[in-house]
Amino acid sequence: MIDVQGATLSVFATFDRPMLQSGGTGAVTVAGNYQLDGQPLPARSTILCSTPQCTLVRIELPTLLTPGAHTLRLVDLVSQAGALLDPNPTVRTFQTRT
């Protein structure tokens, strides 16, 4: 299970299990594992784990998101136990808050 929320400069993804923070292509901090509105994350985006077990991830964007609906696609993310996020890819729609 994953929940996604957005603000004008950040997107937050909440996972129901500890996620792999770094160390490979399945890590939640790898920008290539995400698409925003069908496009790669903008250059200079930053992805941070906001909890020690990486159950909350913050994607900081270099530019403002327009108000309204957006889609975040997550692909090939792996939990700390080694399980691939299911379904893979996972797509969530969220509304930006202004």
C-alpha cells in the first residue's frame, strides 16, 4: 500500500513497510524509479527518506507544481526485506495543495 500527497514544491509517498533507502536500482532515493505526470522527475529534484525506515519519502521539486491533479508513477522499488513493490509499477493520482 502506498499513499501520495502533494504540495507545490514537494510530493510525499507513504509506504506500509520499510523501504530500501540506498544501495541499488530498487532504492526509493533513485530518481529513475519515479515519473511525475508521465515524465522523468525534473532535474535537480531531491529524494529523501523522512523516517529512519524509509516509510515516508519526500520528493523535493525544483519548480512549482500547478494546482490540480497529478500522477506519480513508482517502478522497481524494493522493500528492506527484498520484496518488489506490488503492483509494479504503482501509479497514484494526487491533488496539489496550495
